[in-house]
Amino acid sequence: MITGGQSIVSAPPAFSSDGRLFLVCSGRTVSVFSTATAMLVSELEGHEGDVTAVVVMPPPAGATATPAAKLASNCWTAGLDGVLIYWDFVAAEAVRKVQVGLPVHSMVIPNICRTSKGAEVSTPFAFISVEDTSKPVNEAKALRGQLRIYDLTKGRKVGYLLAETSKPEKIVASSSGEFLGITNKRKLHIWRIPTKDFKHDKIRKIKLRHTKNLTTLAFHPSEGIVAAGDVTGRILIWRGFGNAKFSESSAKSKVDERRDGVRGNDDADTCTTWHWHSSRVRFLKFSSDGAYLFSGGLEGVIVVWQLDTGKRRYKPRLGSPLLFFVDSPDSSISCVSCTNNQVYLLKMPNMEVMRSIAGIKLPTASPTLGGSDRVVYGFDYTNNLVAIPTADYCIQFYNLFENTEVSELQVCERNFQPVDDITMYISVVSLSIDGSLMCTVDVKLPEEELGGLVTLKFWNGSSAGNYFLSTVIYEPHSDAGVSAVVFRPGRNMAVSSSFGGNFKVWVQSFSSQSSNERNYAGWRCQSVGSYKKKPMTAAAFSADGSVLAVAAESVITLWDPDNNALVGVIAETLSPITNLSFVGTSVYLMSLCQSSKPEVTVWNVSNLSMQWAYSIYAEAACCSPDGNEFAVLTLLSCPDGGTSTEQNGAILLFNAESPNTVASWSVKKARGGNISFVKGDVSSKDKETMVLVYVNGSHEYVIFDPLKREGLVISRNIDKKIQAEELAPIGYASIYGELPKLESKKEVSDVPFIPSDRPWETIFSGSSHVLPPLTKLCSAFLSSVLEKRPVANE
């Protein structure tokens, strides 16, 4: 069994001390990437819940400049399983564990020293934000969020609770570790931590207030300045915070009567407001020298503010709303995490995109089509790929076994726009069984009942996951929507069904301009069929392509695809059919009804009768290409306090001949999920082994053998620790890049040269790089100007 598809933007990433490695939280593991190549180096596996924080430990005090400090490779991770783990992330080994017992949502580890035997010793203390699961979820005033301190050396809790909040909040620490802060509704909570000779009872706290809910904060690296962003897009800069309460002297500092922008008796000198973002600010980050402030949000633009003047410049066109911004220890590389499950590595200070790390694209909102929720992504059975529509009108091809992105195809030429209203979406993605052909349907929604457009596009595949556009068909079924598109096995034929009451058979034609050029293929409509003007809601081809089944609302019709002739009609179902599929090479046909009267039905095509039926709601179903098995994804009840996207379900495996289940598995997040059979990773002499893929509503997936055959090995190829051996650039190369290498010529080839009668007229003509060597020039020139006289023999 193999899992994949986890979000790599659920928590802020972290750089290693030398900036050569990059640690990303991905589900229950931490993936270690090389910043030079963006390739996966290793994975840290040990948590039983999602990892929510990773903190790379700095070199020991006083050893920053030593070679051993640059090789420091230890980090702490925290997860929802309530465990803190200390790692050697180069060796991918867990060193020790600290049990917290409650889900940890955020963690910071300031650089704290304690005096032991007259010497200062660095002692790690973790400040964690946990969720008190003993308190009710639905109670409005329940304080489920807690801030605690843990001594990581002794593995136990220290002191009292720093704060209680309605939900766990993200903790932010200053670069020196002296200040910690959280946002809590309309307030900033800031603590001053005694980094030398630490004692929990010496921690002091202040609050800064605002009129709107705050979303994020950042501390200046060297001055008493804190920045915070709110839900309206405003950025507030407090200067001189804590001068009164955090002062070393017992007497309070003198407070200026005119404190611009500071509310009430808040402990700050001034408060300045900046505004550019149109909605909530997702991140704030000061540059290492404190001269600039980086901010980001829904617009997908990094805004760089000059702290002294408030002037700004931009890094646009990142294509997705932004979540986190993290810089490396040497500040030459930074990274930004986006909501489309992608992380960009940026070369500072010009913020040029060097490389990117792409996870599987997360679900996007799309309107329902034809009155029912439909899963629009498709599977490439042969190449083990899943094709997922993205928010920026692309299709991502993702390798399920390697857990990596293969390619991304732009379907609609439209730029990303941060708006809530959906104006266009991809409604259908269909691939042929060998992955050589693809068809997409994109829908432009009408504005004020004008301007709607449905476009059918055929694509030819050049390799796995790489397609080029072949044919574009506008309004393929007049003004009606397309319900399904299926390809005929072994033939260049496709069928599109429509809610408007007909289906169309499309065939591919070839033409070549010359024998040396590639054949260009176009698609044309060969025939049109309908049945009593009923909406055509689903379609499927048999395994050999000889029979076409089309659902005319609640009636299954059988057609000869070559002659477009109706050959049979199967009895009517209780409600409209939304999915049709032939069960392998057998005579059985499976149908799904997903309306108020849900039903899974198996039909015998040979005698046009029902084999058996179950009255269950199926979110998705798939059939084995060469067997009698098919699988159904059903929905169960939602967990307590959960949303519909967290609705649990079950996968039921059937043999088409019998209504008894062969096997069943309980799954989470079944709403919006899908299942499919794909080729396995096992070499079998008898036949190809098939495995079942389940993709949940969050696009996390699991691959397993439904029949539990022995010898099934599903592995993912990871070049572990290969990239870690690369030498990191230092000095000039770390800022400006490597200088080009100039290869010196070992031998200088002789240039052919024939002196003429008047060589001084042509000897210096022409470009300098084609002139003969100087030794040839001197001898020839001197010979031309000197007169040779014979020497008389005396």
C-alpha cells in the first residue's frame, strides 16, 4: 500500500542551517528537498497524525562560524498526534520523542540559555499551541486553544498556561527568540522571553488592540517594531512596543501624550497603517536587515514595503493566493507557499523564481452540472496518472506511484483572478484507456443570462501527460451542456452525451503535408443519435468497443457505434442514471443513480435484464478493465461537528455475478472522492496485476491491492541523500551565481599564411580574431620592409 497527495502547504516550511536543504510538512511525514535541484532527498516518517510544525535547530552558541555548525542537521517536529520528535534529518532518523498528549497546531523553539556550573548552556524550550479536546466543539465560549511550555531536555511541561484562546493560534517568534506573539481576534498578545537564565515566572506580556480581526504578525529582527495584518487587507506597524512593561528598570518609561494610531493605553509609541491588499493578509515577514517588509494574500502578489518610507514594489503573477513566506539563513534564497499546493524557491533580492515544488492540486469550487455533483478529474489507466482540473483553468497530470507532478496543461487561456465569483470551469476530463487521447469540456457561465459558452476540445498525446490541442468545437450540442465523453477502445472514436437530448459520435481524421512532417489529426462529427428526446446523462463503450451504451435519463439504450443504430433498450430505473460502465470483458453493465432514490444496479446485456441492485448512495464507481470486479464508493454519516467535505464512506468491492461484497474498506473524506483501477507495479506471468486507487475529497490518495495478492510490491523511487552531497555555494557565488568557466586552449593551431608581394596592404586587414599569431606577423612584416641582399663571398 502506498499513500500520497498530501498537502505541502499546510504548515510553514523550514531551511537547513546551511540553506542546502528544505524541509516541508506533507501529511504525516516531513519531506526533505534539495534547494539546488528541488528534488526529494529523504522523508521523515514517525508521526501518526499530520505534521503541523518543523523547527530546524540552530548551531550551538559560539559555533556559528565553525565547519561543524554548517553541518548541523537536527530539527524538531510537532503533529496532531500530540508528539514532538527530534530528528537527524540528513540520516532520516528519529532521535527522541516527547509526549504532549494533545494535538499540537504550532510550535516555536527560541534560542534560550541557562546557567549551569557558571557557564551558559543552550537549553531547548518549546512553546506550543495545543487543542484541548476535552472541551466541547460546538460551545461558543469554549477555550480549546492553549499555549504551553515544554522543556525538551527533560521532556516535561514547564510552568503555567501562557494563554487560552477559542481555537489554537499560530505562534510567531522573533529572530532573536526574545519575543513571541499570537493573534487573538482583535488583539495581539506579545510575550518577552528571558533568553538568558530562563525562568518561566519572568515572562512578561502585553496586548495591542485593533478594530478588526487580526490574521498574522511579524517581528522586526533588531528593533522594537511589530507588524500585523487584518482581515480587510490593512497592515499595522507598531513602533516601540513594550517600552513600558518590558523595560529592565522597575519604573515605567515615560509615555508620550501624542501616540499616533495607538489605541487607549496600549504599550507602544506609534502605530502606522498601510493598505494595499483587497482582503485578509496571509503573511508578513521582515527582511534580514529589517529594511523591508514582505506581505502576501489572496491576490497572488508579494508586496515589498520599504519600512522607512512606505514605498512598495511587487512580485506578481504567482498564479495562486499566498500562504507563507520563509527565508533561508543566508537570505540569498526564500520560499513562498501557495494555496494551489505549490512552493516556489525565490532568488533574493530580485525574487526571481528559481525552482518550484508541486504537490497534487487541491480541490477547487465549481458549480453543479445537470443538478448533480460530479467528479470531473480522470485517470490514465495505462500510465498511472490522474488528471485534475486546477483553479487557473489548467489540468495537472500527477503520477500516483511517484507522488510527483508530471506536467500541467493550459486548457483555457485565462489568467488567475482573485475573485469569489466563478465565471469559467472545466466540467469534463476524459482520457482513452491507453492515454493517447484526451477530451475536455470547459464552460463559460453567462453574465446576466448572456454570453454563456460550452467548448469541446480534443487533445492528442505525444507522451505520458503531454498533450497538444487537436480540435476545438464551440457549442457541440447547441446551447446544452455536455454530460459525459467516452473514447472507444482501440479506435479513434469518441462519443459525447448531452443534457439537450442527443449524443454525437466523433471520429478522427488524419492529413499530412509531407512524408517528413507529423500527421495532424482533426475530429469531426460522424453521426447524431437520440432517444425520445430525453436528456442523455451518461455513456460507456464495451471492452471491445462493439457496443455503445447511452443513458437516456432513466433508460439504458444500446447502440451500434459504427452504424449509429439502436440495437436494444434495457428496463427503466427508478431515477436518472449518472454513471454507466461495462464490467471488464463480461456481459454485465453497471449503472449509478445519485438522486433522491440512489441505486447501484448491475444489468445483463445479453438478455437485457437486471442482474441485481442495491439501494445505496454511491459517490463514485469503477470497473476492472479485464475482470468481473467493480468497486463502489459509498457515503456514510458525517463525524460530530464535521462538514460535508469530511463525510466518511466505504469502498465496496463486488463481483458482477453476485450481490455479495467481496471486500470492503472504511475511508475518510469520501465526499468529492473518486476511485479507479490502474496497472499495478508487479510483474506477473499470467496477466497484469491491477490495483485500486482511492482519492478522497482533499485529493489525498491511497493505492492498494483489492484482492490482496501475494507478492504485490508498490514502491516509490527516491534518490535519498544523493542531492545532500552537493557543495553549497559560498561568497560571491551565493549572491551572484557561479562565474562561467573559461577553458584554456592547450595548443594553438598554426594559421596558414602565405606572404604576398605587397603584404603590408593586407596583413592588418580583417577582424582581429582572425589575424595570424604575432610571431607570424612580425617575421612577415619585417621581411616585407627589409631588403634582402646577397652576401658576397670573400
